[in-house]
Amino acid sequence: MTDSTGASRASGNTGSIRADHGATSEKHKAGAFDIRTFIASLIGIYGVVLIIAGIVDASASQLKKSDGVHVNLYAGIGMLVTAIILFTWARLRPVTVPDEVVAEHEGEGGTSSGH
């Protein structure tokens, strides 16, 4: 089997499979696979749900249960702020993948198609 650069995967050729990694020293970033992005997404979704619940379900009986404090609204705002901080941190200081790991991945075929 050959890939787009003509390198044979079946013959054990571990040369560069992706042409864009040739002589460049570009850093490889984890991007969406960064754990901070994943956690920020979950916290942000829960925060938005709590904000909506805090606005929509702010009845007198709910406020009486929480001693007059809009708990859902404040917790949702706190979670949304935390998610924004995590997203900002992930964008300003991205996790870089070492070139050795990228080379190993490319040497194994570069795909997870099960071959």
C-alpha cells in the first residue's frame, strides 16, 4: 500500500510520510486534544446550563431554599469564567508535541485505520 507521497507502508519504509514535515522545524501543537480544552468545554457547557436555569427558574420557592441567593446563576457564572480562563491558557501556552513522538507516529503509518 502506498500513500500520497509514494512511500510504501507495507515494506517497512519509515521515511517521512507527510511531506509538510520535511525540513521545517514547526512546533506540533496538541490543539483540540489538549486536556485543558476538553475540560474547559465541559465546564463551559455546564456553566451555560446553570446560567439558563438560574435565569429561568428563579422562583420564590427556589430562592427561599437557598436563603435568597441565586445559586445556579452565580455557580454558572463562576464556571463560565473558569472555562474562559482555561481556554485562554490553552491558547496562550499550547502544549507542544515533541518531534520524536511525531516521527514515531508517522513511522507507524500516521493513521489509526487498523492496519
